[in-house]
Amino acid sequence: MSNDLRSLRRDWSLFTALTFLFSFGFAIYMGVFQNFLRDVQHAGPLQLGSLESIREVPGFLTAVMTGTLVALAESRVAGLGLLIAGIGVGATGRMPEFQSLVGITVFWSIGFHLYASMAPVITLTLAKGQEGGRHLGRMGAVASLATVAGLSTAWLAKWLVPSLPYDTYFLVAGGCIFASGLLCMALGSHSASGEPRARLILRREYGLFYLLTFLEGCRRQIFSIFASFALILVYRVPLAHMLTLQLVNAVLIAITAPHIGKLVDRKGERGPLTFYSIGLIVVFLGYATQRTVGALYALFLLDNVLFSFGVGFTTYLNRIVRKGELTPCVAMGTTMNHIAAVTVPFGGAWLWERFHNYQVPFWIGVAIATVSLFATRWLPHGANTTQADYGTSTTTRPEPVVAPAT
């Protein structure tokens, strides 16, 4: 075995391990956080919406943050983000008041969004242009298996020690995320694209990608925040039941994510993302009309399985991206995604309280999913059969709307 192949395998092993560790810790955090808000902070819908909107501000600024770190390799940016996220998540349970909780949440969110914008780029770079959808799906499955393990650990801890303080959960979660950052810092040269990176990219030719990621941000915020909080606040679902629900969800994703990634590679993005949008319409309609807890559980699981189709956004970008522009384009896509993330949580929470009806935000979700359905019809037919390195397209295209900053 050549040294180059051996080092590539080492990088894949490290990246797989850090993905597992991060997802394990973040699963514990997310599994208990909204119950922590209800039980310790005594927060209502408007406080939750405000917190989520403020938390997503670093995501809105992702393109700017990654641009200022352009001299660092992708793995170093991601590692720095994980270290910041680990410290912030670990300190969450020590925040005595809601204002201090907002501050520490913004702090760890900065790190999280640095990592989140780099992770798919590192995956595609390690893939060396071969079956990107499959590798993205495989890493999604690793993350889901870690989520299963994390939620199982939290559920077991809650069952064995019912009085275990929330602070313990957050310390364990933060420690795992911090450890994943150390592993990320140890990644070698195969995890870096090796291409000069522009600081900021905004091109007309990437407009459809930006639109789709913006709409995905709206969808993600509406469902991920209000679906679970409706179960907790309106239907009084206890922590143990929420952990069980998320555990089942993670198992389903671990099973389906690799197959969805392969499907995107084989069929292209248009068909799978069209199916995704139709599925979202069904899910949002269900939450907007159903009041049976069992039905809401089923819709919750369905939405999270459908989320795996989101790999199609990244593979579509890779299909059209210019050489050396993958990282800044993914970062700009994250920024577009978070334009919605900054506004939707507060707006949805205001509508919930204004009309005293948690179902109102989900009617907006129906409209957004419908727009997404029409937008996916602009995607190209068929799979991308080229095997060029990711982010190395040399096709001549129109000049940028805004030239890369120098």
C-alpha cells in the first residue's frame, strides 16, 4: 500500500471518528435542551423563538467568518469551530439566567457554524471526486449512529438516575465535541482542497443553489424548532419520551441515509429533491391539521428521514461549481440558509402567541415547501457522470455578480 493511500485512509478514519464524537455529543445536547428550557428556564414559545433567532446569527455570518480564515485549511477552520462549540455547550448548564444562556448559545453557535460549513467540503475533498452523494450519505449514517448512541446514553442516564442535573448532560456533550475538535486538528493534507480559496463568492450562476438553501433554511427552522416544542409544551411530552422518539428517528436515518446518497448519485438531484419537497408538503399539512399525538410522532419521524435528501443540494453545487470555489460557495449557501434562520424562529413564535395556535407556523411551512417544489423543477435532468475532482470544474461561465474580495 502506498504512503499516499495509507494517509488517505488515516484521514478518513479520523474524520469518521470526529464525526461520530461530535454527533454523539450534540445529540445529548439537543435531546435535553428544550426540556431544559421548559423545566429550568421556564421559557415559552416567544423566548424559544428569540433564542433560536439570535443563535442563528453566526450562521448568517458564516461566509464572512470563513472568508476571514481563508489562510487556514478547511480542517483547521472546522477544528477551531469544534473547540469553540465544545466549550460553549459544556457551559450551557451553568447559565443561571435566560440572558446568560443566550450569550453562551451564541458563543457555541459561532463554532458550530464554522464546522458545519466545512464538514461537507472535507467529505467531498476526501472523496476525490468519486461518488460524492454516497460518501455524504455514509457520513450522515455515521452521524445518525452516533446520535443513536448519544440519545441512548441520555435515555439510560435519565432512567437510572432520574434526578441527574441537566448540567451533567451538557458537560458530557461539550467534552465529546471538544475531543472531536482535537481529532479534526490532526487531519492531514488529504482533507484540504489545496486550491486557493476566494474570500467571498456571489455569482448569478449559483442562484438556484442559493434559493434552494434559503428555502431549506426556512423549512428546517419551522420544523426543527416548533415540531418538537409543540410536543413538549402543548402535549407535555416528557424528556424520556422525547429521547425515545429521537432515538427511533436516528436509527431510521442511519438505515436510510446511505441509500438516499446512492440514489442521488444514480438519479441526479432533480427527482430525489422533487420527492423531498412533496414529502415536506405532506409533513407540514399533517402538523397543521392533526392533533393526535401518535400522528404527530409519525410525521416527526418522516420529516427527519426526508432530511437526508438534503445531500442533493451539495452534490448539485459540486456539479456546477468552478475550480477552487467549493468552500466559499458552501459557506455562502450556509449564509443564505441562515437568512431564514435568523427571522423564521422569532416570526413563527410571534404568530404562535398572537393567534394562540401552534399550527400557524406549519401552514407557512406548506407554502415554503410548495415554492421549493417548483424551484426543484429547474434542476438539471439525470446524474452528473463526470469524475472530476470536487470543486475543480473549468467550464467557462458568466462573470460574477459580485467579484471575489481580495
